[in-house]
Amino acid sequence: MDRVNSHGIPRHQLLWSLGQVKHVNKARREDSCLLCCTKRVNEAGLCDVCYALLDDEELKAAEKWLSGVGP
């Protein structure tokens, strides 16, 4: 299935991107979700909708950012 916004990263690269400080910091700086490019992102660089759809492994990686630990 094609993505609605082709500027975001592909979903299969999310886990890797959450491990890259420069990717998450860029998303936070630009206030643009890593996946869908919508505004209002959290500390992991994800909007509320995309954050809610994470699988277990992705959620663990995102929670590190939310707790202030980072990758």
C-alpha cells in the first residue's frame, strides 16, 4: 500500500530511525512526524496517531525517547 505522505520514512525503517539521534532531533526540530509528517510530535518525533499504532519493539524504542534516555 502506498503511503499518503511520501516525505515521511517508510514504516519498515522506523525502528532504525528511532535509533538515530539526528533523525529524531530533526523531526522534533521541524515538528514533523517521522512517519506521516503531521505537526505536534512528541520527544520521539512521532505524532499521537502514529505513536498509538507502534508495535511492541517500536514502542520500546520510542519510550526511551519519552523517558529522556534517547536511543
